[in-house]
Amino acid sequence: MKKKNVRSVVENNLCIGCGACEAVNNYNCIKINEGKSFNYPEIVKECRDCGLCLKVCPGINISNAMGKQSNSKIGTYKTISITHSLDKEIRYNASSGGLVTQILLYLIESKAVDRVIITKKSESNPLKNESIICRNQKEILSGMGSRYSPSSSCVPLKKVINDQANLKYAFVGKGCDIEGLEKLKKIHPSLSKKILYSIGIFCDHTPSYKAIESLFEKLGIDHNEVREIDYRGLGWPGFTRIALKNNSIIKLPYDEAWKTLKRPNFANFRCFLCPDGLAELADISVGDPWFKKNDSETPGESFAIARTKQGSELIQQLVKNSKITAKPSCQLEVINSQKNIISKKSNLLARVNLLKLLGIKCPSYSSDWNLEIIQNKKGIKTFLKSVSDKNFIYIVLSRIFGFRKK
């Protein structure tokens, strides 16, 4: 009899590698491993068929814990502001204003939390990521900046679940990671008392490991000679900085690097089916205000969408304590800044229905995402455009003919 576990999620290309399945598993039979393209779970011991891994998997079941949305395009929110850290060094070296770093530093310094969970460049392999539990300022600063490659942010939550000291935590992740966190809370209610804040990062999709290799190849770099890579920083939108083992440094504008990293053949199939690019389940969602003019070295800023009361209060505390500046913004500026993410959500229902007709497995979506409402505002021409997008066609063909490997 075939066991019901995350192996089926991987086989159907719906795994996002978040690691919630490893975190929830009581029998240690699931381990997140690094494939050629993405992180994925492997069954390393005999499956006990408990089914918990499927219950916490945001790859196959995408629910909106916030309930009814304030806005069908950007989700529930209390306030929207454009912010940046008042620490000039953090602001300059971070991806977009240094807000996430400043939030985490404040939470630790004020003892609002004891630990924070972040994703940073791996110590053993700087081309890859590791998700860690930070205890102090130094560890937080080591994780500053965006990481445009696979990560498994939920894996450290296993330690939080088993933590008997009842420490207080903050969690940083993409929308899918926070969905995994919310599902884990249902299995382990103690997490709701331990994870006091969740910070969500705007995300269009996660590039694969092969995307990084392609970027090195384009630049004529041997990946074995790379000491570290920082995808963004040094202003806004900043530069991609590649340090080699011979101490030379290659620097190129972020926009140029992203042209290679964003190619559809380097994207996860499940990312094309995501309604949560704006991390709608977080206490605070953070991302770039792309409607603003940039010249690569402009000081960075960040949208801060406070979605919960505690998220809104935290932004107020940061302003009051002169950690950040916050200028009121609005949902229209978010929509104009994140057109790719908004478009994906708006076109999602049409695309999912087409995939189902083709016999391709898709996630299930709770009604709280309001996908029908967004689609009903569009005409037949927009529908046809949404399913004829060249990136979408590529990902459909790749799924049908199976030429994308993990």
C-alpha cells in the first residue's frame, strides 16, 4: 500500500521546500535535502503514515488564516507606510531600506523576543542558504540582505516546537513559509505563544540553484572560485556583489543580475500557482516601492504593510524610538509597485482551471483569497491574455513533458 506523505507533493511538482514537513514530523523520517534545482523533502526512514506532513504542507493546501480581506489584491491590512532604517549603514547595505533588519534588532534589544528565525548565506557553502535561530545583534546582521535562491525557513521551527524554555521568537519568511508556520500552529498550538511576530517578505518566485550557475556562466566565473555572493545592497535597488577566493570582486547592477535569475526555466512550478506574493498572513509584510524612481545607489526604502494590531503597534514603537521613519502610503502605491505579483494573483483562478483541464495537479485554495472576485472583474480578453503569457506557457509545457528536474 502506497504511503500518504510528501513524496506525492514532490512528484506533482507542488513542493516549495519550506521545511514545514520536517518540522512537524515526530519520527524524524523526513529530511529537507538540496536537489540540483531546489530544496525538497526525502523520506529517510520508514514512513509511519501519520499524515502530519500533508496537513502542514502549503504546497498543496493554501489557506488564508486572516479570513475576509480588506482588499482583494493586497490582502488584510491596518496601515501601509514607506519606511527606512535610521541607521545609515543598515539602510545602505540592506536590500531596500533595512526595515526587516531594524525590526529584528529592536525586538532583541528591547527583549520583546529572545530569538529570531532568519535565512542567511550558508557558512559552509556561500552560494546556498541556511535558516537559523539568531540570539544577538551580530547574528542578525550576518543575515542582512535578500537571498534569491532556495531556502527552507520552517526547518528551525522543529527546535521551537521542542523548546522547553518557552522562549519568545520572531519569524521571517516568504508568504509560503508563513503559511507553513500557520499550519504548524494548528498541530502544535504552543507555537502561537512562542512565535510572537511574523515578518513576511514580498516574493514573486524563488530562483533555482541553476539560476545562480547560469549567472556565473554569463559572467565567465567558475563557481568553485566564488567565496560569497550578496544579491542586493549598496544602495537601492543596489548591486549584486560576487567576491572571489582570490579577493577580487565583481559588481553589477541588481537589475542586470535579476534578468538572468528571473527566467521562467529557473522558477519553481508551484511559485506560478501562488496567491500570496505579498505575504498576506504576516504581522508585517515588507517589500520594495518600485513605483519610485531609482538609479542603483539611491538610499533604499521599504513598504511596511502592518496587517495585524501587533504589527501596527510594532511599527509605531520603532518610529517612537527613532529606529525608523515611516511615511503614510496607500494600497494603490503597493499595487502599482508590485504589478507582477498582483497580476499573478488576479490571473490565478483562470490558470488553475486550465491546468486542471489538462490533468495537472494544483493546490487547493480557501475562499478567503477572493480569487473569484478578482477574476470576475476581468473580461474574456484579459482571461485569454492570462493563459497565453509566455512564461505560463513554458511552465505548463515543462510540467506536461517533464523536462524540469528537482
